[in-house]
Amino acid sequence: MSEAEHGSLYVGSPETVARKIAKTAKALGISRFQLKYSAGPLPHEKLMRSIELYGRKVVPMVREMMG
């Protein structure tokens, strides 16, 4: 899936998503990043899990990567 690897989709493990966000933020010189948590149908439980992983794992990793 080329869009996930090289495009605007940020999917995968928290580590994968964090690395991609940090890489994009550094390349663009941005200090804020806004994310849409789902595209298409996603059961509520999975959506909530995605939001939880983003807040508890992805955000701290991105902050660490950005120094």
C-alpha cells in the first residue's frame, strides 16, 4: 500500500505512526500535527482504542523523537 508507506495515511503500530509523524514534522518544520482517527467504517471500540494508543503511546514517542 503505497499511500500508507509514502503518502498521507498514518497506519500501523504506534512506533510506525510516531516515526512517520516525526519525519513529516521535521521535513516540514512544523510544531503541530492534526490527525483524523479513522477513514471509513470502524467499530466504536476500535476507534476508541486508536485514540487511546495515539494519546498514550504515539504522542510521547513523537515528543521524544522531536527532542
